[in-house]
Amino acid sequence: MTDESHDEISIGGEMIRLGQFLKYSGLLDSGGDAKEVIIDGFVSVNGEVERRRGRQLRDGDLVAFDGRMVRVRP
């Protein structure tokens, strides 16, 4: 997975929650949408399906959804 291309999004801090990041990065438009896709298992973090909306993301984490991958940067 590390060989595939991805965008990098600066979060302006040390951590951000997964649901917030999906909105902030533009992968989704609303928190309600984020909650649904996370619970349904459509989002992965560092190659593993993540079902916790409150998962804390840090520098270097790679979030994948709907064919896009985005790396978290401070």
C-alpha cells in the first residue's frame, strides 16, 4: 500500500479524530456521512478497517476511502 499514490493533508496540530478528518480532507461532506461509512466498514486506517469514528489519527497515518488515500500530516 505504501507504493500507491496518495494526497497529504495538514491537520494543523498533533491529532484529529477520524470522523473529523474525513470531513476536513474533503473525502466526505458531512459528519453523518462519516459516521455511516465508518460503522459500515468502508474506511481503513493504515491498511486495517476502522469502525471507530473517534479513532485518533496522527502524523503519518494513511486513511483510505472510496478509492482515495490520504496521509495525515501535522
